[in-house]
Amino acid sequence: MDITLFGTALYARARSVEDKLDEFLAGEDALVVQYDEIPLGRDFLVTVLKLPALVIGAYITALLMLPLELVLTRGDGWVDKAAFERVAGDRPVHFVSDHRLSRIAESGWPWLVGNWVVLLGAAVRDWRTLLLMASFGLLVTVVNFVRHRQGYPRLTLLALCVGSGAALWLLVAGYLNGLLVGVFAVATLLANGWADRGRENRLLDELTSSSA
């Protein structure tokens, strides 16, 4: 089995990705996409119970980074499953999910204990900031659910833009504790780096097992 890899920049424009992928697929028989499904439903609730601090940190970081993402992608939107299936045409498409939060949630009790210690410490330090960050996390959760289950890409993007603007304003105005937000953001980035170790090998293992 011959495997040819295709990759893009982190904030590549959706149309650019589709055009380059269309050229790349010439002569290929199938498409396997590492598409990280955001945990939803029961899986999301389990992840929140295991990693409350990381879930809040991931979502508040995503909101604060949204303006940069929109600038770099020129508001071109996300590359969703439908886009890959459209580019693949008649070729079979296999999606492989390896979301960081899901992987960390399966990594044992030290992560669970650490997350709850951080969460309780943050509540003692500044419960108002923690409550605001959790509220923004709830907003992102609802938007993700609507986007993945119902569609409405423009409406969900607008909701995220409003949430991002509100979060940035609260941060600049001092209603959000900048130090606490920074701790959550840095912890999230470090955890993501840990979860990414060996990711390519896991993808190859998935490819091998799916083609066996």
C-alpha cells in the first residue's frame, strides 16, 4: 500500500486548501483525512468531568485567537467534512479523529486530579473570572454543536465573533483576570503539545488497520 501525505498551514484558507487538494488527488484512489471531531454529547460531558480546566482553557483561547484566524484566512471559513467529500468526488473518504482533549481524557487519573486542582484554585483566586470563562466555553460548545449537527456556518461564525469581541473587551477592561486567563491559555498549549506526541504514528496505525 502506497501512502502519499498532504498537509496545509494551520490557518490556511479553505478555498486554497480545496484547490491544492484537488490537484494533489490526481491519480489517487482514496482520501484519508485526519479530521479532529470536537467531542459532543455524552463524550463531551465525560471530557468536561475529566478535564474541566483544559476544556475552559481550550475554548477561551480559541475565542481570543479568533481575530487572528479570521485575518489569516480572510474570513474564508472552515474546511469541513463536506468540503473533503466534495473534492474527493467518487473516491472513498475515510475520516480519522484524534482530538487532543479526547486523547488527554483517556490518559489516566493524574490529568483528572490536576485539572480539578487547577479549577478549584482558580475559583478561590477569582471565581468571577472563572465563571466568565466557563460562560464563554458554554457559548463555544453550543456553537460547535450547531455547526457540526445543523450547519449554519455564517451564523455560527457570527456568534463566535460576538463572543470573541466580548471576551477581548472584558480582558482589556479588566473584568477578566489577565493572569488567570494566561495561566489557562498556557496550560492548554502545553497540554496540546503533549497530546500531539506520536500523532503521525497513530494516524499511520489507523491507516494500516483500516486497510487490512
